[in-house]
Amino acid sequence: MSKKLVAYFSASGNTAALAEKLAKAAGADLYEIKPAVPYTREDLNWQNKQSRSSVEMSDHSSRPALADTMANAAAYDTIYIGFPVWWYIAPTIINSFLESYDLSGKKIILFATSGGSGFGKAVQNLSLSAPNAQIVEGKVNPSAKDIELLAAMD
């Protein structure tokens, strides 16, 4: 039986709620990916081109600092990573998380929340940050049934 981790970044709480359900369904440990400097409401205003999230997302090399790197990713075989979809990809803090660990040989299953878009180029973009891991597109806005399917994907 593989050891599983659900790691997630949640800006508004929606992704956190799904992560908790997935961790329970998968029998996985839960870890919140937190920025060293928390995002404010103004930081998340995607309509403001000068907001922190807009600036980070227009620079694909942006790597927001993490509050910690205590996920102990090496101890897990399967890592579910959840995030809100921003600009058709994962927020760059997810790249920061992936690049903080050696994920060689790990299976990474993505899940996300979105107001209307799919994963876009999330898998392609994140693969650059974890080149020796297998990244699998899971579900966006997963239903209860989808969460059960995700939990069985390891």
C-alpha cells in the first residue's frame, strides 16, 4: 500500500475544503502549502494588473517564498496537489513547492478549483518543476464521486 500526501494551496478556502475531503477518502496525510507572506484580498485582485497575483502570474519564473518546507515529500509515494487555477495554470507557489523537494519517482495527481476554466497548461508547466516525477491531471472542481475516483488513482 502506498503512502499518500494531499498538499494544497488555497487562496479562499475552496481548495482547502476539497483537500480535506480527498485526504479523508484517500487515507492520506494533509499539508497546506503556505506562502511566507500571506496573500491579501488586494493581492488576489486579478483585475488589477499590479496586484501581487497578477505580477507573479505574468512572470512564469516567479517563485513565491514558502512559509515552510515541512511536507517531508520523500516519505510519500503518491502526492495529490491541489490549487486554484490562475491564468489557466497553477499558481507559481505550486512551482515553489515542487522545486523544494526531490520528487524523483513520485506520482503527482493534480486537483483544482476554478471559476470556469480547466487545467489549461498546468501539467506542462508543473512538469518543468518536477522533471523526474509522473504528473497526472486529475479533476477540476471534483464532485464527491470524483473525489472517490481521485483517491483510487494511486
